[in-house]
Amino acid sequence: MEESARSRRESVYKSWQKGEGIPIYTGSYLTDLYTANVTPWARIGQRGAFVNLADQEQDDAYILEIAPGQQTERIHHLFEAGIFVLSGRGATTFWQEGGSRQTVEWQRGSFFSPPLNCYYQHYNLDGQQPTRIFVVTNAPMIMNLFRSSDFVFDDRYVFADRYGGEDSYFSDAGHAIHEQLWKTNFVPDIRSFTLRDNPGRGVGNIRMGFLLANNQMAAHCSDFPPGKYKMGHRHGVGAHVIVLNGLGYSLLWFEGETERRKAYWKDGSVLSPKEGEYHQHFNTGPTPARYLAFRLGSLDTQRSQEDRRPQQIDYTDEDPAIYEDYVAECERHGAKVDIPQPAYRR
């Protein structure tokens, strides 16, 4: 009886989230972040909704809508956050306690990250239209670790090694760590950012990884042509895949399952596979499909790069039904398949 009661105990994060009083979206995907219902959120002073996908409490996300010409309350927390601007234009002001303030202006397609435990405030610079942003955080992990939501929002420690108020902190365009990894604190428009060839994930695929604000959390952007699809793969939980443009679908399944779940997507959809769940992305539209994925980085610095790679299924090892289904989907959407049928090894 004692073990049963313990297993039903609600986590600190879950209790806090329910107390915020805004909608909570769950499941594996959300079709449209632009139109999802949001309600007044007292903590932020604007409207919001949680997006808790993949049945996990390592990271989460939320939608924030700022009314025309308005601003949020002051925001401050001891967890990391990655911010993507869905629509509109605005600005965010950052400061450490007792320090000077810095302001960065943003637009649709910008993404950035507040320095850890600093103070910041968002402003909608458009007096006619609301703006929406999508924020991915590791709040569940941090709250459940300290077992105190009050501490997470009220602690005043200054992480000076993360952010020292440098004048160029948000204006510096950043630099390459290697060919497919870019270190920066602000990307003005991810849709126009130059990506690099990454054929290991599929024919015609291009990619760039990002390190933001000295965070443990990371992000990457991927793009693949019309008429093509990526190889299926699986990894740990927590990746939030935000579709930036294009039309298509993703398959979701666990090893041993013969029935694959299908999630159709478009600009503004978000997808998050569960722990160890295979997923595979398919472009059925007339243009390239691009997405931005926020995720947890590796906490184990001793593991080799080889060990960190996701488990991937080569085209030649996939179920032939996957290609057949893709051909049928492209026909239904008037798209042309531009990848030959794999020479299956089994």
C-alpha cells in the first residue's frame, strides 16, 4: 500500500503547473501553435498555454501570446529556456540584479535564450497585432531536483560566468565550433540561416546545430528537399521539433510495433517523440521542409561522440511499407517522389 501511494504522488513540477491555471497540451504533437488556445497567465501578465509532450518531465514548453503594444511581467527563473518567435515583432530586455540593461529586438523566426537566472521582460512592439513565442525549458527537471518551485523563481544567485552584461552578448553573430555547430546567443531569422550538408540523415539533408547562452540545452535546424524523406531514428526524450515551413508527416513507433502512428505537420506544428520511440520525417509538399529542434544536451561528458549518436535505420533496412506509403501520400498531395525505392537488404 505504501509503495502504491508513493507511485501516485504528484511531482513538484506537476503541482506547480496545475496551479498556473492555463491550458496544458499533451500527447506527441500539436498541429498548430499559431491558433492553439491560450488563456490569461497571472505569472507572466499575458496569455499562455503549456505544451507537455512525450509523456515526460525532463523538459517542457509553453506558448506565450503578448497583446498589441503590451509587455510581460518581469521574468526570472533558475532553469534554462530556448525562445522561438512564432509571429510578430518585439524586444526583450535582460539584466542581472543591480546591473545595466540590454535590449534585443526580434521578429518572426528569431530564436535566442535568456542567460541563466537573469531577469528579463518581453515587449510587443506592434500596436495592432499580438505576437506569439514558443519557449522550451528544462523546468520540470530543475523543479523536481530542488523540490521547490519557489526557490526556482526566487533564487538571486548571479551566474557571472554565463552572462556578464557584455555589450556584444546578443549582437555578435557567433562563430562555428565546427562545420555543423554554431555558437551564438541570438539568431535573427532561422529560416534564412545557412545550413550545411548532412547526408548521414537522408538524401539532400542539410543541418546546423546551435549552442546558445552557454546552456546545457541545445538546438539544431534541419532542412530536406521536396520528394524526399529522412531515415528513421530514435534517441532520448525531450526533443521539441518545431516545423518552420513545408508540408509533410512523421511516423512514430516503438521497436516491435507493426502499426506506426502518423502525425501530419505544417508551418507551426510541433512534434516530440517519446523515450526510445522511432520517428521518421517525410516531405510531401512542393518546397523544402525545415524545422528547428530544441532538446536537452548530453549531461555525460565522458561518453564518446560515437555513443551519443542516435540509433538510426538505414533506408535499405527499413520496412518496405514505409516507401510504399510515402509514394501514396505524395500522390494524394500532388507531389513527385524524388528518391528511388531502396535496395532492401532483407
